[in-house]
Amino acid sequence: MGKYQLLILSQGNIFECVVQEPVVWEVHRKGIAGKLTFNVLKDEVISFHEGDAVRFDYDGHKIFFGFVFTKKRSDNRIISVTAYDQLRYFKNKDTYTYKGKTAAQVLKMLITDFKLQAGAIDDTKHVISPRVEDNQELFTIMDNALSITTKHTGKLYVLYDEYGKLFLREVKDMKLNILIDEESGETFEYTTSIDEKTYNKIKIYREDKKKGKREIYIAQDSKNINQWGMLQLTESLEEGENGKVKADALLALYNQRTRKLHINKVFGDVRVRGGSTLGVQLYLGDLSVAKFMMVETVKHSFYESKHQMDLKLIGGDFVA
């Protein structure tokens, strides 16, 4: 049986809330803050406000630490609350000009400037060419820095909030020993496609304005071009970038089908968050799938008697 504790910290008071089931925690791989939604049963004592801190623990596990952003009342006894973790503040917009920084250093700069709490931040190593980010969301600034890093290194990173601290980790370190099969959930939908973010020919060019010439670098997979037709991605080269290295790295990332799996009401595991990778084994008539897939979105529903997840998975190794 799951024992949960939901606390709201308001003006020096700590209120332990009586809530209607379920408490729902939703986490995405990128670009969206972690969200906790719950219904509080109002009594004479409890009183809280937007901006107050929220802490949620389940079965002895620390699940969520964030802040009340929305309160909604539909009758006198129940208050519906939406709380977000620190990543909500990445919706702030600002203008930055930076050079000589890695994505990890860009993140540390944003954390310092917006007075947020840092956890462990992996060294992303790749130094990004000088950039101007003009009136962009912090999410966009970070996504650009991480996308550039991935294109040059082939490594994928996930930014997330864990119980009130911001972490940046490489995806390969977020693999869980969990297997999803056709018996894991109540319904599933599995899609493979070459319609989006699949490219079997990469063309990279650089304009040499002094010489009036254009340098071109190409990486391609002839076998897949024969099978799928030519799916070409063309990108320009920035100052200091190596054309051949970039073309090869992009081909390695994009020269594959995209895979998506939606599966609902899976037995819950508190370790699963956006960016986690799980084992998937599904038999679909004449086709079987056995591979690791990445969590794009997970919606955890916590009840006294059970914990379930709705999962959106992507794979295999990379989808931008």
C-alpha cells in the first residue's frame, strides 16, 4: 500500500494536506517543467497561496518539490492545485551573448542569474561557437546549446529537476532495469516512421566569402537511399566547425526510423522520468520489437492502493 505525504509550506507554517486520489506527477524529456496536480480537501486550518512550496513523498521516496502556481475552486470543500518544479522558471525570456562556453557552463550561468538550485551537472565538454540568443526562453537557450552539443558529439543530455535541484545528465547514464511488454499496460500503440527526423544523406556547406567559393561535405547511406529514397538534410557550417565530423555525426543520429510507443496504466516505478531509458519487448503479429526506448513523457498517478504510469516512449538511441 502506498503511503503518501503532501506538504505545503506557507508563511512559516507547514500544512499536511488531505487529498483526493490520485496525485498526478507529469515529467517530460525537455522543454516543459515537471508538474504536480492534486485536489486538497479544505478545512478550517489550511491556508496557502500561489508561490508556496509543495513537497510530495510516496512510500518513503522523495518525488516532487516545487511551487504552487494555480489554485482552482469548484465547490467549498475542494481546491484543485497545480504546482511546478524549478524548470517553470525556464519559461522566463532573456538575451544572452556568450562565447567559449560548453552547454553545462551555459546552464550554470542561467542557474546563477535566476537564483535557482543546482544539483549534479555533467561536463558536456564541447565548446560552442559564439552565440547570440535574443529575447529567448531559457528553455530555448538551453535546448539550442544541448542540440549543438549532440550534433558534434553524438551524446544526448537531459535537464531535469529532482526534488528541488537541477540536474544535467547524459542519457546513457539514465538506463533503468525495467522491461515493458504487452502485459505491462492496458493499451499500447506502436509507430515506426521515416516521415520526420529521418535523413540518409547529410550535406554540410561553408561559404568562403574571401575566395568566393563554397566548401561541401557529404555523408550518406547508399543502402538506405535505395530503400527509402533520398532524405536529405542540408546545414551550414559555423566558424571553427569541422565539416566531415559534423556530417558523419548527423548521419549517425538521423539515419534510422523513428519509433514511438504509447502505453497506458503500466505498473508504476518512481525512478521513471523524462529521459529515462527502458527495455521494450513487444510482439506485434509478424514483427517483434526488442530494444531500449527513451521516455519522452511520463504521467505518474499515485493512489493509496496503487501507482500507475502512462508512458510516451521514443527510440532507438536518439530522436531530436
